[in-house]
Amino acid sequence: MARNSTPLKVVEKASDKNKSAALDAALSQIDRAFGKNSVMKLGDKTTMDVAAISTGSIGLDVALGIGGLPKGRVIEIYGPESSGKTTLTLHAIAECQKAGGVAAFIDAEHALDPVYAAKLGVDVNELLIAQPDTGEQALEIADTLVRSGAVDILVVDSVAALTPRAELEGDMGDSLPGLQARLMSQALRKLTGSISKSGCMVIFINQIRMKIGVMYGSPETTTGGNALKFYASVRLDIRRIGAIKYRDEVIGNQTRVKVVKNKVAPPFRQVEFDIMYGEGISKTGEIIDLGVKAEVVEKSGSWYSYGDERIGQGRENVRKFLLENPEMADEIERKIRMNEGLIEEELLMPKSERITDEGEEPKLGLGA
């Protein structure tokens, strides 16, 4: 027995002209309902320009690809204890304040030293600071400041210290699995949209823990679950790799930073610089090392020259000379940033190819 079948209605393919008109109408409707530029083309100039705040390290600014850390994004900086995490964020705050920006610091660890911050160039009189009692309170403060649209950079120090209220109210030794991870996941879901709209950079400092029973691969992991790893546009792994000594006294650390994740430029670049005690990132040391890389400063044996002038013998003497002559240091820095393409090639070059005539891998910003 034959079955009566209803003929299918064939939808005619819209012409290119009709498609364009339909798309314009849809975009207009979305703009009216949700605000202007709710949907835009990826090639629009407004979406391609990423504003940045300098980290205080010339080499790291170059390694990040856009001249610093991106505004309107979530940043994670993690590493072992005393590796320079807070120092790096304080330098970013100082650079933001120099440009006229407003900075906030949520000190969940209750350990910020205002005297040290001032030495790094932070205007402590204008710095907004909160020392919350619970993780919920810290993240609510962060959410309110970000939504205000008046803050340019906000630092949370640290994720590990964001203690959930339930944990504080419980007894010592209570097992509350996943509590902090759920708190971070919910907070980032709420924060990420307002961070993008306000253009506020939010930096989360994080600590390292060890996984139990890992036989292969790195046993290291960060606290607070996996949400921050996904939401962060830039993740920086900072490590102390050595000590800087003057005679028998340790006066600073040799520090390595690896860009583990970068959504705004090529990732996996690595840079090294000096952090001097009581001074922070040694900018003059970087100017010398990167100046040689960018062929702005000429090195012949142990002598360094800039233009037609010999500026000193030995790296430490040149560093002191540039500290006493900040105008020359600023001039060399400007030329380094203009020639940063040469340094980027060094940072992107595979390690096996980065071998000098002496058979050693060149170091960026590493003390002599």
C-alpha cells in the first residue's frame, strides 16, 4: 500500500545581497538589545589593539610580545617561595601609577611591606589596599572595584590565601574537598566579563604545591583548581635560578621568567633578569645585556661602548655608570625598544640554535 508523503518544503538559498541585509538587521537588533559592539568582526581595529602595562622589565615586556601585560585580562603569576612574584606585581603597579592609573592590592596573605613597595617606585599613598578576612570577601571586593571601571590594575596576593568562609568557621583538620576550587571557578565566571569591559587588569599571584604519587612528568601544580588556568590570558612561571654576590655578601637573585601561556602573542618565550635586594628588578643590568643583543651597546672584550664613548670596563662598573647617568640609560632603553625585533628573534629561536661562538647559550639579563 502506497504511503502518502508530504513534499518537503525547500528553502531557497538566500542571495549574497539578502544575506548581507539579514546580517545587518540581526546585528542592529543585537546592538539595541545588548549595547553597541556586542557582536563585531574579528578584523575590526578595536578588537586587535591590546593596551599593555609594562612589567618593569624590558626583556619581559619584549617576551610578552605587546610591550607588557595586557589590560582587561586575567593574569596568573606563580612560582616557588621568594622567587619574585610580589616584586614583579609591585613593579607593574608602579608602572601603572607612573602612567596616571589607579592601582589596588588585595593582600590576602597580610604580608605586604609598604616600605619595600615604596622602594620599588609604588606610590603607597595612592595605592588602594584591602586585607580581607575570607576568600569570599576578597573576591567581592575585587568584583566591586573591577565593576567600578575606575581601577586600572588589581592584584590578588595570593590565591592560596583565599580561605573559604566555611573553612574558617570549621574546626582545624576538617576535610572540605574542592571548596576553594569552586569559589575560584564561580568568581572567575562573574569577573571575566566585567574585567574585559572595564579594561582593568587583574593579576592573581599563586603558589606551587606538589601532587602525590606522580611518577612521570612534573609533580608541580598550582592551588585553587583548574579554572584560573583556563581564564588567564597570560601565565608566568617565575623562578630563582641563582644568587648575585658582591664579595661574600648576597645582594640579589638571578631570576628566570617563562611565559607559559599567552593569548595575545606567541607563548613559551623565556627571559632572565636580576632582582636586587631593596631595589627590585635591575633595569640598568637589563639595559646593558639587551643593549648588546640589540646592537645598541657595543662590547669588546670586557669594555662597553655606546656610540663613540667608552662607558666602562666590566658589567658592574657599567651598571654603576648608568645609574649615575639616567639620561643615557633612558636613551639606550628607547633604542632597545625600537630594535626589539632582534631580541624577539633570540627569544623565539630554539635553544639548540642559540649557541655563541664560545659554545655557550647567551643569557638575557643574567648578571656576569
